[in-house]
Amino acid sequence: MERLQKFISNCGVTSRRKAEDLILSGKVIVNGKVVRELGTKVSGNDVVIVNGQVLKSELKEYYLLYKPRGVISSVTDDKGRETVIDLIKTETRIYPVGRLDYDTTGLILLTNDGELSNVLTHPSRDVEKEYVAKVRGFFSKDDALKLSNGVILNGVKTKKAYFKMKKYDKKSNVSYVRAIITEGRNHQVKDMFNLLGYDVLKLKRERYAFLDLSGLKSGEYRKLSTKEVKQLYSLK
Ligand code: URA
């Protein structure tokens, strides 16, 4: 049994807030009766009709994709570019949890579970995201410390992070840097490097919380196990 507004939003029709408005305005019918109480509990056996449409509770799907370069992490693209959704064979309306830039590669989760997506992207959650960046020049220890301690981006200090050089290739004058951040601001990793004058040549996300890319090649994906989904829900 779950609360009616949660059931409605889980069916993918609308948000929980809007579902509450629908209930309060008498647009929701449960087993033939208009229900206006927000606390009402329903189960999969109840027939729920919203705006004349019978709701079916959607099965939840969870995917871990190794995103290639040149793929956009949104559901549609107005320029007709390939999206992360195009890479996954499903009839279900899934969407990415957070974003990776068009030219960033690596791990991205996709699901139709709005609740999990909210849990994971909520700023208070501090979910670790680990990247390897290829940047131009020698990445100094001093700069690693600066970025790890936090820098001001768009007027707001970044949270504590971990930046450390893995390797410096003298011949091509590029550094490979491991970066772990817990926030998910747009272009955050690139902006942090850019702030200190480093050009980011490549960026790859290798880890999201306890999940990594083991066993996957670029463009491949797998379903998450029930255990992994539970673990994601119970992070922290
Ligand atoms: N930070 C960025 O700058 N880009 C990404 O795609 C992810 C994190």
C-alpha cells in the first residue's frame, strides 16, 4: 500500500506535488469514487483514474551506461543528436540521473524511478563521483590542494573534493588527474580546472558511489541488480 499521490507520481503521469493538486481538485477516482483525501492508501489492485485515464503502475527499471563521447545526456535533443536514451533498448520512459557533458565519457545511471533520482541528486546526499581528467600542462600539487579545498564558482564555494595527479606525460605535456567530487553542478569539473588555467582535453567518469564501469565497453550498459538499487537508496 502506498499514498495515493505517490502512486500517481510513480505511474509517471506527473510530480507528487501536482498529483496532490489533482486529488484536492477532485480529478482522481479510486475504485469508482472521487477521492479528495491526500492520505488515502492504495495498492496495485485498486483502479485509479486520473483525468479519465486508468493508471498502470510502471515497473521500475535501472540501467548503468558507459556513455561514449558525442552523445547527449538528455531524453531528447532539438538538434537531433544521439541521446543516452537511444542507446538503451526499452519501451519504458527512462531518463538520466544527472548529466554528463556531450564530450564527457563514462558512467551514467538511467531510470524511471523519480524517487531514487531525487535521492541521488539531492545536494545533501554527497554522492561521490570519480573522474579522470586529461588536462594540458603540469598539474601542480598546489593546484590540487586548491581544488580539493574548494574554489569559488559562480559565487559559491565548491565542497571539499579530492584532486590528485596520477601521471604527467612530459612529451605531450599533459597531466592525468583523478578528481572526486560530491556535488553535481553543471560542468563543475571542467570549470574547476579552467579556473586555474587548465584546459580539459578529456573527461571520463569512472565511478558513481560504489558503482563502476567494470565489464562494460563504451556504449554498453547493464541493468542494476535489486541489491544495488537498495544500496543506492540507503547511501549514507
Ligand atoms: N563535470 C564536468 O565538467 N563535466 C561533466 O560532464 C561532468 C562533471
